[in-house]
Amino acid sequence: MAEITIRKAPGKWTVRSGGAILGETNNALELLEGDKDPVIYFPRNDIAMAFLDRTDKVTHCPGKGDATHFSIVNKSSVTANAVWSYEDPIQAVAEIKDHLAFYPVESVKVEQI
């Protein structure tokens, strides 16, 4: 199993989809896992949850636990299962609880601003 490192992501981060700003935060976390690309986790309180619709999809990661998924719903489109969250992560990565991460799909832009 790859080693997981979590640190505060420097600066301010934003996530957008379909022209809508879903969230902006100075409190993002950066999760590094093995040789995978870093993943930015946004505090749930900094995301416009009205745009997110929880789905039935659940995935399991041995190093993090079970992830619930959300689709992004806005006026122009639905991006299915584009967001995940560890509602009850394993103890080693407890700080990602109440955070959301976004798949790098074409309609979703996560960037440092």
C-alpha cells in the first residue's frame, strides 16, 4: 500500500463546473499517495452543497476507507459521480473527514488562484 501524506495546500483554491463556482477556500488539504497526482480536498463548509447530489456509488480504498460520491448538478448539465468524500475515513487519514475531492474530468476545474 502506498504511503499517504496529507498537508495543508498552500494558497487559495477554487473549484468550478459548468461556469458555476462550487467553492473557494484557503483551507484546502493536499493528499499525496505514492506516485499518483496530488489530490486537493476542499472543506465541505467551503463548497456550495446545493450543486451536489449524493449518489449510490461507493468505492473502497485500503488506505482511506469507503468513499461516498456526488454528482454535480447545475442548470446546463449533470456530471455524474464527479465528487467523492470519505465520511468516516480510517484513523491514519482522519483529517480528510468532512472534505470533498473532485475527479479531474473535463467539466470540472480545480485550480490555485
